Amino acid sequence: MIGEHLLLFGCMVGVGELVGSIVLGRLITVFGYVLVTILAGCLAIISLLLTYMTIPGSGENTDPPTLALTIAVAVAYGVSDAGNNTALSTIIGRLFSERSEVIFCVMSCVMNLAAMTWYFVYTVVAWETIIVVTGMAVLMSMIGIFIVVRPK
């Protein structure tokens, strides 16, 4: 099933990122980026747990996941990624307002290198390891955001 609908899952992640950027960007102006980052982190952890629970053969689950559940998890990944990216962009824009173009370029390069590394790891490592590594990356990014924006 995964191979048949892989393009659809990628598109749903993109739709989740688009909708998440628009909605969460407006929520940042109302509630601030700390609350939105917490929301995005919680959504990422929930989607990671749903992914782990729907893998056939993990635990007592032997049935393949339904298409609707898989699409919902893909959209949730997109929204959580958009929340983290929007919060990071807001923080970088505020911290480096005089040289924001350079910082955004560096951030884009680092994100692209991370994506390249992710796809390399994806082709070699087991699913469980990928989920744990992604969860740790979400946790570390949330901790890093709170370290940067902590009250002085």
C-alpha cells in the first residue's frame, strides 16, 4: 500500500505544511510562538506514535493501516513541520532583523542538509530507529527554541 500511494502521502505532507503555515502563522501573532511551538511539538509526537502503532508487525498490530489514517498522519506531519518552521522563522527574524536574509539562507542550507541526511538514513535504518531519531530531533528543537527565547 505504501508504494502505491507514496506520491499522495508526499502531497498530503505538502498540503499540511501549506495549511499549517497559514493557520499557525496567524496563531503566532495572537498567542506567541512558544505556545505554537508546544502545539506543533505535541502534534509531531502524536503523529510519530500513530505512525509507530500503524506499522504492521509492531506490537500486536498485524493489519496494514487504512488509507485515511495514513493520510491523516501525513497531514499531521506537515502541520507540525510548518509550526516548527514558522516559529523558527519568527525567532530568526526577530533576533537577526538587520541581517535576516543571510540567516534565512543559512537556515535553508542546514534544513536541506538535514533532509538529505534523513533520506540517506531512511534507506538504511529500521523504521523504529527512524521514529526515535525524529522524536529526539523534535524534542531537541523545542528545547533549543526555549533556550533562545527564555526571559532574561
